[in-house]
Amino acid sequence: MYSRFGVMFFDDPVAAFGHLRRLLRPGGRIGFVCWRAAGENELDHAPVQAAGLAFENAPHLGFADPGTIRDTLRRAGFGPSSIAPFDVPVSCGGVEETLRVVTRVGALGRILRDRPDLRRDAEPRVRAMLAGRAVDGGVSLRAATWVVTAGAA
């Protein structure tokens, strides 16, 4: 079984992974992709920095540390795991398309949903940062993830 950016939201990761392990067929494996640390993810930290805001604790970064991943999987009954970094440039298109995305999702989107009064000052700053990164009309920000696989112990 696999998950793309979902397992970081488990309220009780050990219990949830234990349940998933019990659902696997003999010899089955689990694979998932999760975010690495915010500082490694331009997609998260660059828009927040450009907006002049402080990065807040983010629940989706609960598996940023590979030691936490290994310990959680071990405690849930999984055997040795493979945890490999995977970086990729992510593009939503040009400056305005990317601005629309980063002000609605991710770290900056979460901040602006909670504090819509910050949007007026944040958007021009983020637009300027994105314009400075534009190449041939497109903007890319690096996403830093872990690709994790493990089998039942």
C-alpha cells in the first residue's frame, strides 16, 4: 500500500501504522512520501520568508526527521525501512499562477487562512520573490521529500 503526503496527519502514527501493517498481505510492503524539514523545502519556506512572516509549527512536518520515521515504523511492527531523500523542482506556471497556489496552500496558505489581514502586505512581497526566480516565464521552487518503504516484521 502507498500514501502520498497523507501519513503525516495521523493523530496516533504508531497505532495507525500498526493497523495498516495488519491489513497487509504476508510479504506486503508499505510505501509513502512525506515532507522533509521546512528549511529544506523552498516550496514552504521561501514564500513565508518573502512575505516577512515567521514559519509556524506545521503538523504536516511530523516526519521531517528520518529517526522519527524509523522509530514509528519499528514500533508499529514494520521491519527495516528505506528512507531516501527526493528533491524535485515544482512549478505551477508563471509568477501569478504560482502566487495563487502558494497563498492558498502550503505554509503560507495556512498562515493567510488564519490571518487574512496579512494577505495585502504579503502578496506583493511574495510576487517580487517569485518574479526574481522566473526563468522563461516559469517559476520553480524545490520540494524536499522522503520516499519511505518498509515491510512487515
